[in-house]
Amino acid sequence: MTYILISKLFRVCKILNNSFLPGHVLIRLTVAWLLCMTGASCAPRMIEVEGHRVFNPEYLWYLESDKRYEWQKPDQVIQALQVSEGAVIADIGAGGGYFTERFSKKVGRFGHVYAVDVQDVMITRLKERVENHNLENVTVIKGKFKTPMLPSHAIDIAFFSSVYKEIDDRIPYMKEVRRSLKPGGRVAVIEFYKDRGLIGPELADRLYETRVIDEMKEAGFVLIEHFDFLPKEYFLLFGIVH
């Protein structure tokens, strides 16, 4: 048993070592893995809130880790979206505001960012970030599980980073998102590959990109771009079907 555990530990360490994460994060993840393997308490990556599976806020430290920049490539993501000054962005499932702040700086004083989340703890973190970093062009919205609570025909880009999978009734929800878009508005969906590595959501919670594309089509969208520069995630961009 000890030999098997050590062998698995070496394999996990090898995977984590190639994951672009800083040393202190690697240590925390390795320790967490050991605790799980030995039967100790291990916080799940997803939890239930009001009967819905959502991201566990205990792992916000991971989303804000120094090296996330290297695997998430946020500047390249925003560049690919061709976000312009004055644009209106909806960061849906904004979490602690990692992308929200970057969008805020990109769209400038004449643009606006709606930071949406359904968890109270995330709303608190978002409001703290907005206040502490003087993000005057950001509005924090407590969304609902069936609708993001966005104004109609107001959004240029609706952005989902590892959030789409957490929506239960995705097609009706995305129709709500569609109503919030301006003519020519777009939707960006970033999700972890179903079959790539241990970092990220549990494999059972991930979605194949073909399923996302099919569901978005049913909701009234068409795939207009498929970016492949992210090592762990697929990045899909949709437009409205007229």
C-alpha cells in the first residue's frame, strides 16, 4: 500500500510540476492530495448552493495565485476578444474578480463591466475588490441561477470563465444572456478540457466542447471562433444567430 501511495505521489508531483503553478501552491495541492488519499478531510472543488453545484470558494486562493497568469493568459484572452475602450462587458460567474478588474482597465472610463455571481461570498469579495482598487466602472450584480439579472440589449461581450458547466438549465439561461446582448454582441465560453489533467474541476463536472457548441446553437448562437492557445482549457466565441 505504501509503495502504491508513493508511486501515485510521484505521478501527481510530476503533473503538478508541469502545471505552471508556483512552489507554495504546488505544496498546498500536494498536501491536499495526500490528505485525500489517506482518508483525511478534503474540501470538494464544487459544492451545493440552493440545490446547485457551484465552485467552492475555499479555493479562491488558487484562482488568485501568482502563476495563474501563465496558464490562464488573461491578457491574451482579452486581446483575442478584441475588447475595445468603451465596451460593455458582463463577467458572469466573476468569482473574486480576476477578469473583472482586467476588463475594467481595458474598457476605460467610457466603458462598463457588470460583475455577476450567485454566491454571497463572491459578491462580498467583488465589492471589496471594486472599492479597494477604485474600479468605478464596475457594477456588481447578485445573479440568480436562472438569469444573470443583466439589463436588456446592453452588453457587447458576455464572458464565462469555467462557469458555463455550473449552469443547470443552460439553454434557457443562455437565452436570457442573448436578450442582454446588443446587436452584434458575443459570448465567450472558457472551460477545462474533459480529458486534460488533474488541475481544475473534477473530470465528471467537465463538459466536452461539442456539447457546449450544440447547446449554444439551440439557445440561438453560432460558433464564430475557436481559440486553442490555452493549455488546459478550450476557448469558444459565439455570435447571435439572426
